[in-house]
Amino acid sequence: MKRTRRTASVLCLLGAFGAAAAIAQQRSAVEEIERYRAALSDGNPAELWEARGEALWKEKRGPKNASLERCDLGLGPGIVKGAYTVLPRYFADTDKVEDLESRLVTCMVSLQGLTPEQAKKDPFGGPGKKVPMDALVAYVASESRGMKMNVAASHPKEREAYELGKTIFFYRGGTHDFGCVTCHGADAKRIRLQDLPNLTATADAQRAYGGWPAYRVSQGEVRSFQWRLNDCFRQQRFPELEFVSPASIALTMYLAKNANGGVFDAPSIKR
Amino acid sequence: MNTAQFAAIAAAVAVLAGCASMFAERSDLTAQAVTMMKTSFKEQGQAKLDRIDQDDVQRTCSQYHGDAAVPRDVAERIEKAEAARISYPADGKYLGDWKSGEKIAQAGVGMQYSDDPAQPSGGNCYACHELTQAEVSYGTIGPSLRNFGKVRGFTPEMQKYAYGKVFNSEAFFACSNMPRFGQKGILTEQQIKDVVALLMDPQSPVNR
């Protein structure tokens, strides 16, 4: 009798564990939604990154003890307002097409005297690790909020970047035969329950591109567009995309131009 | 040759030259993009740079998207070549254990540089397909496979088709968005049998 009861209670416990495991996934989704709600009611936590970024922009740093305030983001030295909407673009001083992140690297090198390696180190923050790049990106992006995307893509190098980015978008490879197009080439598709924007269609491209950088509730971090590309290539089973590499900038050029005319509304909040 | 004939031939030549230069431009661009990618990625974990190298299916299919449908002769060439590469189970049995198949269909791990290569990969079928009624978190890149066996018939031919389809999707539908799970070594023979059982076993929740 005693023995059966014990067995029964063990079985009961095991059952409870099983059920707990089964609902664990569901619960974490619920928790995520709760955190999302909390984040929304407090305003966008990305504001903390924006404020830190603005301070970093003005702070004298690096071997040359200089701020970034003279950095030309494409609209002239020191002009931050609207800069995100014209990037990526061609810069004569580097003879390259640059996105925001690569341009910030350029300015950290030329104005502040950092080596390119130092400027590119730690491109993405993580738990307990705050990096300057995320904050600077959040700040500059926030200064374009509410403005329309307006990437020129008219200089020959800009056109070349666009065409190469487009080619990479449709390039299938790796163990799963995936390209960006597999997941972002058709309307109204989803993976599991996550909606997939059709990045070849104007309205979706505008909405998707205009929402990055973003504060990701599930990660508690502000994530840049460079991060977004890096993580999608991981899901694509490709090797690791290097921060501000030529392919990353070409792809950004393709997607940013597809988003032209759309209202830029970032840093946003995402799951 | 009269003038009309001459004009027709000249026009044909011009069109051909146009096509050739368009094609050359595109393959030029692809070559340039590949060079760019080779300097833009770094090896990480199990994902080496050779993942960027395309095989024939990948190279061919990357050219067709949007409104450019795969021409029939190209599709036939791919389907024939890929069909010849399928290795069916030596024991002639296509059905494994649907319970294990369900786990494989749920599992999204495998082949990413963040994944442990010592662990078996999943099929992540739910990422793209509806399968059982119980799982409401399914994607829509692929068609619904709900009641697959019940609708198609629990026949040996259909079992064999399902096995071949999961092993090498391109053998039946050129330039499909579905991975070639057996061909690319994502799933083992036993794992494929298990997901085929999920689709084809009358007891499987896919068919209930």
C-alpha cells in the first residue's frame, strides 16, 4: 500500500516534470510578451542607448583625443539629422560605399586615431557588455526618425554595390540551399509564427528596413542592421559575416534602396 | 538571299548577341559577388568558407526568381540529375517511427555555426509546413502536409515518393525552397524514415 502510494507520487512528480517541460516553451513566450509590454509602458529602452550614443559622439576619445562631432556621415561634417536616410552612400575620401557602421569606423580611425582593428572590435553588445558601436548607431539612427528613406544609388560605385547586393540576396548555397530569397522572396510567408517580410517588395522592404536598429526584448539589447544580416546568414547556414565587410554593405545598399520613400522609424522595439 | 531574309537573319543575330551579353553580364556579376563574399565571411565552427561554393542546382536556381520562371528544359535537367542521386534504403523499408519523426520535425538545430556538430540535426519541417493538428506554431513557406498519407493514400509508391522527396526535394520540383535533407547529409537514413512515418503512418497525428 505504502509502496504503491510512493510509486504513484513518483509517477505524479515525473508527470509534473513532463508537463512542466512541455509548457516551458510556451511560458517563455508568455514571459517574452510580458517583458515586451513592460518595455512598451516604460517607453522604448533604446532611448538609453541613444543617450549613451549621443554622449559618446561628443566625448573626446582615442589617441587623438577627439570627438566624432566633425564626422561626415554623408550630409556634411557634423550633420547627424537625417544621415541614416541617405546611407549607404559613396564617400570620396575613402573611395568606398559605406553604411552607417562602416562610416563610424572610418571616423573613429581618421578623427580619433584608432586602428581599424580597434574600431571594429566588439561590434555587438551582449549580457554585461556595453559597446560603443551599438550606442552610436542608436543615436545616429534616432536622429532620422520620422524622415523618408532617400538613398541615391546613382554614383557608379553605389550602383555596383546595389547590383552586387542584389546578386547576393538571390544567391543560394550552403547545406540547406538557402539564400535570402528563400525566406524573404514572397509575400505573406512565415517561419513558425514569425512573419517574413518580402524584401523584394516595396511596402514590406520599407517597413522592415525602417524598423532597424531595434531594441530586442528577447535579448535586452539594441541590435544594428549589421547584426540583423549577421544573424540571418547564420540561419542561412553560411559562415560568419564579418562586421562592415563589403558583402554586408552591398546587401544593405540593396535593401536600403528598396526601402526608399518609406518612413524611417527606428530604433524600434522588436520581440 | 532576299532583303527580307537578310533582315530576319540580322535581327535573329542581334537578339542572340543581346541574350549572350545579358548572360555574360549576369555571370560576371555573380563571379564578382562570389569574390566579394569570399572576403566578407570568416569560417566559424562547422561553417567553412566552402559553404559559399555553389553546386549545379544552387548556381542554376539562383538565376530564376521573381517573374523569371525556371524554363521547362532546365527544370527537367535538374530533376533528372537529382533523381539519379537519391539513395533509397537498401532494406526497401521507408517507414520508421513517427514519434521520433515528430521530434525531428520539431527540431530546428543543425548545420549553423552556432550548433554542436556532434549532435544530430533536426529537419525543422514545422518551420515551413503545417503537419499535426496539435502544433499550431507552423510556417507557410511550404504547403500544408496535414493528413498527407490519408489524402495521398497509404501506398508503397507514396511511401517511396515521400522518402525521395525528403531525401532530395529537387528531384521532384526543380529550384524548390525545400532543403535536400538526405543529399546534403542533414538527416540520416533512419531520421528520414522516421519523418516519412510521421507523414505516412496511419497512426501518426499527421493523419488523425
